[in-house]
Amino acid sequence: MVRELALLALELLVYAGGMLVLFRLRGRFGLGLFFTALGSLHFLETYLAANLYVQLIPGMMFSPGSVILFSGKFFFILLLYVREDALVARQPIYGLMFGNLMAAILVLLVSQHVSLPPTDSAPVDLHLLDQMGLLMIWGSVLLFIDCLLVILVYERLSRRTWLPLELRLWLAAAIVLVFDQVGFFAALHLAHGVPLSTGIGGLIGKMFAAGLYALLIGLYLRRFEAPEPAADTGSEHSLGKIFGVLTYRQRYEALRREARHDAVTQLFNRGEFEKMSRRLVERATQQRRPLSLLLFDIDRFKSINDLHGHQAGDDVLRDVAEVLADSARESDLAFRFGGDEFAVILAGTPHDEALAFAERLRERIARLRIGATDMPVTASIGVASIRAGQSHGGISELVRIADAALYQAKADGRNRVAGEILREV
């Protein structure tokens, strides 16, 4: 028993240590090494989970593949999510799932060969291949659900800032490992006749392994992945430092969103318009598709601020932004252009459809009211469009024409739409 326990502990340290080294070196070599190692050990994990069991507690057995390798994989995917982002974490999740499915299909095809033994004394046994294929298909489904679930559970736990980092990691993995153990053990029981005591032993082993992984990864995060301290860090064991490691990714995502979005309306800001509009106009030109731009502002917005206060003005901006977001299609992009001015890019939309969209938007804005008063909110809208396949002066010319149309709408009495198609260059 002591020998088996020592071997399992050594296996866990080798696996965790090797993967953490590869993760630490991602800045120099990228994440390819980490992903490759995670995927290459997946087959060994499945093979061991189906064929090799050890006994530590009398009457109960478990597999190193399931307890050590599978439990660890959860923590490494969770580590990706914590220190990188959801997009990066999805890569190994989808990679393992599709790799499993392809391997299972190939196993089923390979088993149909008329195989000859390499020597007279070496019979060919394809029974293992059949079992591995079925286990891999079921394991692929479970793995996909497990990986998404562990991230969702972790996100919920991350709101409990009073929980220590290691406990959050362990709880997130432990909850999902219980779910997985029930699902995968049912398949093992049907395919191999594995007894119930083995399933219980495996669950106990996974809980202990999850605890060790949580401690190791918590130590790694605190020692090697902590963000740079601020100038006024204060105490060495301040609350900010304790939870800084865990909330690094969330803070990064929040800062990145703030850099791209307007704080009042939550629409894209002017800087994003400058970057995205040029790209969309170039794409429309290359694909010979139409594109329209709406520029509009709120009529007499300064008087709203003067008469009702800046808070009422901000409320009007938010209300208009909500109407805009609700009116736009998924392919449309809305921006706060500056002050009380907004912009909408309608990719693939010809001029007549853009004018109709602008009119509907104007009517919906006119239903808004300023605070608790009966005073309506109105907007003047300018529309500029590029025909499909038309040569033009680019985004700067499009903005100039839309701006001129906006001023024409104001000159015509406000609360109306004006528009023009760009001239051929």
C-alpha cells in the first residue's frame, strides 16, 4: 500500500510539474507545447482508465489514468481559463473532443481490416480496439460537458471572494469530477463489468488528487503568475494581493472592454469606429457589396442638460443607445461617435434600406421622454451609402457625406432623415 501510494504521488508530481513548466514557458514558446502535451497524454489516460487499477483501501480500487491524468486535465484547462481567457481555454476543449471522435471513427475502421499476426506466436486481438473506440466516443461527450461545466462553476465561485484561491479551484473541479465519475463509471460498468466498489474508490481518489492539484496550482499562481504590484501595495499579505491572482483575468477583460466601449452607453467608442469602419469599408469594396453609414445626434441636447441636469442627459443617452441596440441587426455595428452623436455601420445594406432603417430608428427615438416629463426626445439622422462595386473615397468621404446629410436634416427642421449616395470616384 505504501509503495502504491508513493508511486501515485510521484506520478501526480511528474504530470503536474511537467505541465506547469510548459505553461510557464508559454511566453517563449507559445501554448503549442502545452496543448500538444495535454493531447498526447489523453490516449494514455483513456487506456489506463479502462485497463489498469491499483488498490490502496481494502476492497476499493481505482485507476491512475482516471485519478491522476484525468483530474489533472481539468485543472490545466481551468488554469488556461484563469490566466488566459475563454477563447484560449476553448481550443484544447474542442481539440480533445474532435480528436477523440476522429480516433474513435478510425478505430472502428481499422478493426475491419483482415489482420495478420506479425509472428506465428503473436495472435491479433482487436477486442481492446473496439472497447477503446466506444469509451472514447462516450468520453468525448462527457469531456466536452465537463470542461464547460467546470468553467461555469468556477465563475460562480469566483464571486465568493472570501473563499481562498485553493478552495475555489478544488470545489470547481470536485463538483464536476463527481458528475463525471457517475457518467464514466456507468460506461465502464457496462463495457467491462467494473464493480461498484471501484467506482467509489475512484471518486475518493479523485477528490484527494483534486486537493493536491489545487494546492500545487494555487502555489504556482501565487509564486509565478501574480500580476505586478501597484505602487501603493501596502501590506505584504493585503486582501488585494490574496485575491489578485484569481481576479487577474476578470480585471483584464473588464479593462479591455472599457478601452473599447463608451462608459455611459456601453456602445463601441470613437476609437473603435476609426479601426473597424476602415476594415468594413475595405471589405465591402473587395466583396463588391453595398455599405451604409448613419450619423445622428439628439436634437437640442444642450438644452436637456441645461434644463434637466446632466444626469437626465446621461439617461437620455442611455435610452437612445438601448433603442439603437434593439433596432440594429447582429451584423450592424453601433458607436457613440462623440457627445450626443451616434454612428451605425450597416454592412451589406443599400441606400434605400438604410433610409428605411433610419426612419424606423427616428420614430422609435421619438417615443422616448425626458425623465418623468412629457417632453419627447428627437434625433436628426444623416445617411451616406456606397453602391455595390462602386469606387469611392473611403471611410473619410463616407463620414463627410453622412455628416453633411445630418446637418441638412437639422436645417430642414430636425427630427428627420436625410441621405446621399457617394459619387463614383
